[in-house]
Amino acid sequence: MKKVAVILSGCGVFDGSEIHESVLVLLALDRANAQIICAAPDVPQHHVVNHYTRQPVPGEVRNVLVESARIARGNIIPLSRLKPAEVDAVILPGGFGAAKNLCTFALAGPDFQVEPQVARVLQEAHRLGKPLGFVCIAPAIAAKLFGAEKLEFTIGNDAGTAQALQKEGAHHVNCTVHNVVVDRRLKIVTTPAYMLANRITEAEAGINKLVQAVLEMA
């Protein structure tokens, strides 16, 4: 049985993990009979967004781990406790939390930084040869960390976003919503999901392929 870590970034597309993408990743892993370990950094969210009005809520503070626990039904660990040597692969769903809480791409653009715990886990897993999967905007993190290794990745077909993420040396590949880009040399898989999806079945198609490709390399 393959053991796969899923790193979450909160709960809700505008300030945390994209819930559909997260659940689709978990469902695809469970269908493949993988053992799932959910993890999230125990840090404050960048901000809290009212998902009904889509506006930030002044003065409200939430914790990334606590909010991510909603998606994981409470079965989650702090990212600081995740040991890459003890899992076979790592997957990151998207949502603005990936670009606000796991890194600062949504805030700082091309000069963004990756949250230190996230960087530690992904770089250590990569050194150990573990395959990595990144959904939606989460490939920004892969482009930052592994761009110097000439990573091939996708966030769909948004030229401006792609250009900003190629600064470290990664190469963007345009990709349709139903497909994935697999960098077999680096064992990194990316898919656009809700960067392009207009409905949940479109997101599901690419996510299923991503999970399958990650597990095949694990």
C-alpha cells in the first residue's frame, strides 16, 4: 500500500485549499487504495475571505492547520511532524491558500517565497526520489523550488502567470483541463484543475490522471 502525504492550505478556494480539488485528490487516492496522511503548516492564514461576498473579513484570524482539519475530518498532522522518508509521495491541491499560505506568489509575484516548512518537506522528498504532484496554482511552488533543475510544469495556459513562474528556470507547458504534465526526470506531475475547469468533472479528469501518474512513479 502506497502512503501519500496531502498538504493542505486551509479550507476554501479564496483563502485556503480548493475544496473540490482537495476532495478529488483524496477520493482518487482512496480508490487506488493508498494510505493518506493529511498535513498542513500550523501558521496563521494570510487573511480570511467571506466566500459568499468574496471579500476579506477585517480583523478575523484563522489557522491553516485548524481550517485544513475541516477537509481532513480532523485526521491531520502539523506539517512540522511530516517525515518525507516515511511516505511514498506528496500531493498539493490548489486554491488561493497554496499561493497565499504555502507560498507568497499571490502577494509578491515572481519574487515570492515558499513557506519554510513546505519547502523543507518538498525538497527533502525530492532528494529522496519521492514523486510530487501539484494541482491548479500549487505548481507555482514547484517552479520556485525546482526551477533550477529545469522543471517542466503547467498551470494551464495563462501566459502572464506562466511567464512569472519561469523566472527560476522552470519551463511552462500549456495543458488542457483534462490532462497533466509529467516531468518523469524530476518525478513531478502538474495539472490545471480550476485554473481552467468550469465544472467539477473537468477538474476531476486531470486530478485522476495526476494521482495515477504520481502513484505509478512511487
